Amino acid sequence: MMTVLKIQNVGKGLGLQLPQDVVERLHLGAGDSICLEKMAHGSYRLVTKDDELAEQMTQIEDYMHEEDA
């Protein structure tokens, strides 16, 4: 699924307005932070801090299991 986001002027910068269904799926609220992660081949993805933390924990656990082997 792809959602098109329109870039808008916000103060002296630019911003994106997220559709309500995206906000609900990501469990976002005013003041929350999301990360724009660069992926292979020049693509990007949005991740919530919870997603980022969970991914880091998985990487740490995988590394720890490799050390035990």
C-alpha cells in the first residue's frame, strides 16, 4: 500500500500532513517523534521510536546469541 503525502509550507520550513488512518496505525499523537530511515537503493521508511527501539533490541539479542554459540 502506498500513501501520497503532500509537502506544505510550515513556518520557514516544509512539513508533511499525515492522513488520519496513518496516524492511527502508527499510534501517533501531537508531540510524538518519528524517524525517517534511509534504506538500500535510496529509498526511505518512516518508523516510530518504538519500532526503532524494538529493532535495536532484536539486533542486540541476536549479537548476544552469536556470542553464546
